[in-house]
Amino acid sequence: MDLTEARYELVISVDARRSGEYDDVDKQRMRERIYRVLEAAFTHAKVARDAVHMEDRGDGVLLSVVGRIAVTRLLGLWMVEVHENLRDENRGLRVPLGLRVGMHVGPVRHDGRGISGRAVDLACRLADSPLARRLLDAERADLVLVTSQSLYEDVVSSGGKFIEPAHYSSARLELKEGEVTAWFHLPGRPAPEIPTAAPAAPDADRADDAEDVRGADDVEDVRGADDPDDALGVDGEDRADGPGAHYTVHGDMSQHSDNVYQQPVHIGRITGDAGRRKG
């Protein structure tokens, strides 16, 4: 393999919610749950193991999927399976596992240590964005998916099996590389309401995440972007600002409410008592 050659692949960054609150024993169990959720989803979505590159991130996983696998399968069926498997894992847990998933398609380079490239950086930043953290807690959800603007425009906006573009909401994020538009989705729910303010509060898992998060010390500006045409694309092209409040978060901050688990309305496989709420 030519290590200088980049291949277009789907990059998926998966992070666990507030991993710093787990002790050593519970953190190991958390990691085992994450891998069970992801690997079972690949099996059910019929994605061959040799099509997936997987790297451990301590409190999460970094993946890339080769171009021969349709991106719609990962955005649709695979995400449904991840959600359902996560719901199964969370049944009966006092503290349910929450996951943030970032996705972007772009050039990826492989070497003996893993994968690299701007596409990898962007997927990681989307999953780790303060707004993704805030939405996961504010909505008391199991899972939040964040896609890049280009992935939304090229794939999500056309819809497909288990892909509902109307269930995504956009917001502008100020990342280290510049301002980008991201699209947020809570599987099984209507389009999330993007917060109009973001009170800054320290995030409990920053100590664990510090080595894995790229650009954690940067200032992040987040703005609501109801109209994708009013937002900046991933390429940083200048366009007019859209409506929505503007706020600044220093570092990687978020405000968390009580960790209460609530079953969402969902699509796909249904196992057990899907309508029961757990506090």
C-alpha cells in the first residue's frame, strides 16, 4: 500500500458521555458495551469486518469505512442498529451509556499507527463539539449523530431507508480550522431544537478526553443555522450569516442536567418494552 495515497472513506468518531465520571472498573465495562454496540450493528447491517478500520480511543472508537460500502447503509440501517443496541445495553443500568457520533466523508491516509487527515480531524471535532454534548444531555437522549455539511448535502438530504433529512437540525460551529456547518440528529426523534444560549460550565470528562480531542483549547462559536444556504460549508466558503443567537464557549464546555434516562420514539428493531421510561 502507498502510504502517501489518500482514499475517500467515511470517518466515524464515537465518544462516550462524561467518561471521566466512571471509576476504573465501570470504565472497562463501558468500553465493552461500546464495542458490543458497534460490532453488533456492523453485523446486522451486513458490513464486512475487512471493510472497517477501527482504532481504540480509551473512551471511544475511531472508525473508517471503505468506499465500496454505501454511505447510506451507515447513515441509515447501521445508525438504527447502533441506537437499538445501545437501548438494549442501557436497560436496567443506573447510569445509561450515552454516545456522540461524528461523521464525515473525505480523504483518509492509513499507516501502521492508524488513520489521519482533515476528514479524520473534522469527524472527531464534530463528535466532541460542545453543542453535541449539550444536546445529548438537554434531550436526555442515548445518542446524538453529527454530520458535516457536505455529508448532509451529498447523502442525507436525498433521504433513503431509515434516513429522514427533516429530522436533522443545523448549527454553525467555530472550529480550529474555521467556521463550519454541522447537522445534528437524535435517532428516533424529530429534528432537535438548537439551543439559543450555551451557559459555560466545566465538563467532567475533559481530563480523560484531553489527549484525544483535537483543538480542545480553541474558542468555539456556535450559531443556529435553520437555513443551510445561509451557513458556511466545510470548505469555509463565505456566505451570509443566517438567523440564530451567537455565543462563545472557551475550550470544550457544556452544562449537564441530571442524568435521567428517557426512552425515545424510534424506528427499526423493537426489543423489550420500548415504551417504558427509566429514571
